[in-house]
Amino acid sequence: MSDTLDALRIAGEDKRGPGAGPGRRRRRLWPILLALLLAAGVAAWALSPRTFDVQAATVSPAYPSRAVTKLTASGYIVAQRKAALATKATAQLVWLGVEEGSRVKKGEVVARLESADVEAARQQARHDREAADHQVAAAEAELTDARIHFGRMKKLVAGDYVARADYDTAKARLDKAQAALDQAKANKNARAEALNRAEAELTYTDLEAPFDAVVLTKNADVGDIISPLGASSTSKAAVVSIADMSSLAAEVDVSESSLREVTVGEPCEILLDAIPSERFPGTVHMIVPTADRTKATVLVKVRFDALDPRVLPEMSVKVAFLSRPLTPQERTPRLAVPATALTRRDGRDAVFVIEGGKAVLTPVTLGEALGDLREVTSGLAAGQKVVLSPPAKLASGDAVTLAEG
């Protein structure tokens, strides 16, 4: 710049000649100087890197099922077979043999209640049953004697050896002995039922698992009072809750307007928030035949084709309803980017990768469409950030800032 000013100054002096004054020379030099400064500023602005506000997305694996997904719904994992183990008796819990996560078999005793009074009642019923047996034996003996005596009196009265009144007395005794035997047998049956009831009440003090299950929650501890209704604040209605883990299914709410898209037996993909890296194949098991008027939805139950031990009750879940079954190749995730991140530069497919606050034009090789995503077979790696809807004037090396939203 200083060389240019010196040349201009010399040229000006040559043109003015010896008679030109210094003030006049300065006035003629200012327009040229301003023009040169303006040109230098424009050149510097043109050559400086530009900054664009852009939105970005992260390159990540995507499942091909997106292309055949016709509907998605959210809900929770629910055990279709579960129970809260309680008792019909009111007693104190004296033994608890399980905790959360324990696996139990059908018929296994998981807890016991205080049973001294119930055992005493059973023992009394047993003795009453034995007494009833003796009463039946005595009634049978009396009936046998009355029948023999009546037979004799019948022969004697026929030969007029005894009075008719004696015969009638023998007949009444026989009838009375028969009635006494019937009463003793009825009493024996009653005592037997009382014994059965006492034995049943004793079984109420042993809480058994009704099916193979896993303990989900423990609701009481040793020393707590267990009551069928949990009527007081100090009593508990259930000791533990259990669930059959083989009966786990996804229960999702489908809006009434979308219910026509769901058919029993159609294929699904189940996505758990707790295991986001995997998809589990499933099948529509049931459409519950009632709607929720508050949400305008219908409950749909989806079974797992194969249960995973990591799946637990009450996990949040999303279900994708598919238009067709997936092939084995379509169950493998593929690297993909949003279709809006793609651009054509110099006749090639490319994306702008954000590196160090700058956009770097990166050629890519594309695969098939995955819904609103596009498979990328080469050129990118998972975790990279790419510019969405890149501006037409965006060039490699331009600075970018991420726009809010």
C-alpha cells in the first residue's frame, strides 16, 4: 500500500509541474486513496470465511423397518399373569422366604402366618370326628339289638304268647334305633366337614405360589398383621406380588382413528427405552374390545416372538406396526442420515460434516431409503454431525453455528 501511495505522489508531482502547491496536491489525492481503501475492504470481505446458522443431525444406525412401518404407539410392558399373594385369615406374618427378584415354583410356600389357633381348631375337629365315629358304632349296636328283639316279639305275638302292647313297644324301639343311627351318621358327616374346614383354614396360613413366577414386590415383613381386607393402617392385605415372566407383553394405546391399521396376528417391532440399541420382533395378540373415552384410544396387546431376560414389567415401550414381515437382512441396523442432509455438489452425493465449527463437504455413497432417512454405505461414521438442509451458498470451510430449535 505504501508503494502505491508513493507512486501516486510522484505521478501527481510530475503532472502538476513546478508551480503546483502542496494543498492542491492533497485535494487531488484523497479520492484516489478512498477508492483504493474501499476496493481493499471489499476484497478482504470477499476472501474472508462466511458464517451460516444451520440445524444439524447426528449420524446414527437406523433400522430398515422404518420403510414398512405404518403406525407407532407407546405403552408399557405388562405381565398378563400376575397375582398378589394374600390370605383369607387374619394373622401375624411369622416367616417370609422370598425377596424381590426371587424365582418361585408352583406350590412352593413363600410365607407363613401364625397358626397355633388354627392348628388347635383342627385338632378339636379331629377329636369331634372320632367321637362321631363312636356314636355311629353305638347306634348300629343298638339298632342290631332292637332288630333282634323285634323279631322275637313278632313270632311271640303271632302265637298269642305276649301281649300286643309288648310287640308295639319292640317295634317303636326298632324305629327309634334306626333314627338314632341315621342321626349319628349325619353327625359324623358334619364332623367330617368341620375337620375339612379346619384343615382348609390351616392351609390359609401357608402362602403358596399359584404358578411359576418371579417376586416383583414385597409388601410386608415378619411381624406385620396380614388381613384379607387390610382394614386398618397397621395391617397388610398382601404379602408379596408375583408375575409370570413368560407372559410379558407390550400394552399400547392406539388412537381410535388409527385402529383400522391394526390387525390381530400382524408383525410388529418392539422398542424399549431401556434397551434402545435393539428391536424385538412381536405379533399383535389382542385388540381389547373397548375404548378409553377419556383418551379416545383402544388398548392393543403385543406378544414377544422371543422373550429377553432384560425385559421387565412396567418398562416403557414403543411398538411399530409393520405392513409386512421383515427379512433377516432387514433386522440389522444400517448407518443413515436424514434425507434433508443430502446435497449434490460436482455431480456427486455429499453432506456437510460439522468439524471444529466449520462445514466440511464430504462425498458419500448412498443405499436404499429408510423412511425419511437414507442409508449411507460409505463416507460417514456414527456420531458425526451433519448439516440439515444446507444452504446453496454453503461451501466447504465455511463457519457454521447451530441454530436453536
